[in-house]
Amino acid sequence: MSLQPVYPKELTEAAWKSNVSTAYKMAKGKAGISEALRQCEKAFKSIDWALTDAKMQCKDCMYSPDFDEKKIAALKYHSGVIQKKLVKAIKDVQIAAEKAIQICKGSKLIPKSTTAYLTKVKKEAIDFEETCGGTLVRQISEWYNEVKKRQLKNIGMAAQKLINYATNFETNLNKMLKAVEKENEEKAKISHFTSFRTEHIRGIGTALPFFRKDNDFKPALSFWKTASSDGYNPKESNEIDGKARQMTIEVKKLLQIMKSKQLI
């Protein structure tokens, strides 16, 4: 959901036309209120409000600099487009409304209701300027910060889990292999591997999906997803050593990626 505000009815040309008096029309004032309102509506419709949607813009962000980059882009869009196009158009409405008010005050024929309506238009324009100006800047900043904090917290929890399982993987793997060596029965040997898989292999396998947006993790994600599945279990105990060698190679690759991302 973007931060697009509701456009005030009073700042539409249609509302002005339905409230302007015949006397004002006959006065043919050159305040330019109709044109100002028309341009203001046009400016509002031209804004790409999706760029203020922090949740959508940050959906592929993973690391702190990624979130900061998106926030900076949103704030630059505000200062470079919203401020220069929309806020300027809103200020032009204020100027035109004030000119129209003075025209009304200088005429005994124009009813006070027209002056009152123009005063309302000016007030709405002043309020809307703040809504689209300073208030919107604060909202953009706060929402991007909130999304960053929430998503980094989730990634941080997954990172801690990944660190714990990956850095201790070889130690626990060797413990499993020693336990397998002590067993004589085929079923018992495979049972040790199964227990290791459901705890330590799946530990990595369930943490890695949080890093799927980072392409560097994709090869690891693919392997550990397969290794976590029941299908990776050896059918015979003589397959265990081969799988252990494969996992040792893969966990070393994973640790290198984690190191490059400064996770360890």
C-alpha cells in the first residue's frame, strides 16, 4: 500500500464549478483558479505513488545498504518530483484562491458564499501542501525504517540459525560418523544418519530460504534443500561416507559465501 493521500474534493475543478456564483463568472476575474485547480489535479495524477510503498520497493532487499538505497531513492523522488510538481501546483492553487478572494471582496455583487468557499479552498490547499510536503517526507522515512527493521530482524534470526548449524556442521558430522562406526547393524547405522539429517542438515536447509533473494546463495539453497529431504537418506550404510564427503565440500562452500557476506 502506497502513501498516496486522498485528494481533497475542494481542490477539484468540478467542485469549484458547482460552487462558483454567476456573479463571479460575470465579473470575469483573472485569478486563474479554474486553471490552477485543473493543473493541481493533473500533477496529482502524474505522481507514481508506488515509489512511496516501502514494502513493495524493499521486497527484494536483504542487507542494510539495500534498504537504505531504496529509502534514498524514494526521498529523492519526493524532492525531485512530488515537491517540484505537485506541491508547487498546490501552492499555485493557494495563490489563485487568494486572488479570487480579493476579487470577491472588491465586488458587491458576488455573494459571500463564494468568498467563503474560496477561503475553504485556500485552507484545503494549505493543509494538502503539508500533507504532500513535510508530512509525506516523514511518513516515507518512517515507513522505510520500519520495513528495514522488521525484515532485518527476520533475516538476523535466520542468519543466527544458519551460523550455528554451518559453523558446527563438520564437528557434528564427525560425531555422527563415529557413532555409525560403532554400530554393527545396518538399520542402526542408517538411523544415526537420519537423526543427523533431520537436525543438522535440515537446520541449514530451513535457514537458507531467508537468503534466497541473494543469488550467491542459490547453489547452496538448491543442494541443502535436496539434502534435507527424505530422499537424501542412504539406502545402504556404505553410502554414508560418500554423502559425508559431499556435505563437507558443500558446507565449506557455504561458509565461504557466509564469510563474503560478513555473516561470520
